[in-house]
Amino acid sequence: MEKLGYDDVHQIFKVINESNFEQIRLEFGNLKIDLKKSASSAPVAGAPPLSAEGPKILNLVPVTAPMLGLFFRSSKPGEPPLVKPGQEVREEDVVCIIEVLQERHPVKSGVRGRIKQVCARDGQLVEFKQPLFLVEP
């Protein structure tokens, strides 16, 4: 069996996200993937969809997703969020986790400033370059 690449995983998440299915099971040889949408995958209420360029007008810098995956505010289930609105961050501070195929990847802020807004919900599927946080430098 050929290995799944980033583009394959991206396409799987995209199809699931855009489908009406609540749950799907995929099997590729010995690899079995069970995906289930949760209520938390809906957009944040009251927060309009953002582009990476839009916040710059408001003097806010977006912290964007470095990859497609599931967004988590804490490093482990049950732990408090890594950052909260109003909190000061430095460039090297880890602000969230992106999970891809059960591998957790820390995301650093890349900017010094104060968290003004969280733009994604725990467990939400986020796309590459999607804004996760807005930071006031």
C-alpha cells in the first residue's frame, strides 16, 4: 500500500468537512480511520470568517494554522487553554495544538503582543493559513 501524503489527508478532511455525514470510516489496507464531526466543529458564534489579510486593517496580527488539522487550545484534554484573550505572548510561546492523524503539533504565536480574539473552537477542523488567534502587537 502506498503511504498517505499531506495532500491525501487534506483531501480526506476537506471531503468530510464539506459533507453531510456525521461520521465516516475509511479503510486503506491495514490503516483504518474513523472520523466523527462534533458540534464544536461549527464556526465560532458571532465571529465572522476571517482572511489572513483582513485583521491587518484593524492593527491586529493573525496567528494562522501552519497545516490542516484539528485545533485544540490546550496541550492535553482536561488541561486549561495554553493562552486566553488578554494574555501577553512572545514569538516562541505555544498558543495551541493542531492534531493530524492523532499526532499533536504545537503552534507558536510568531508575534509578540496580546491575544485579542480566539478564532477557532476546540476540536474544529482548521485549514492551512486559517486565522486561529488575533494578536495586538
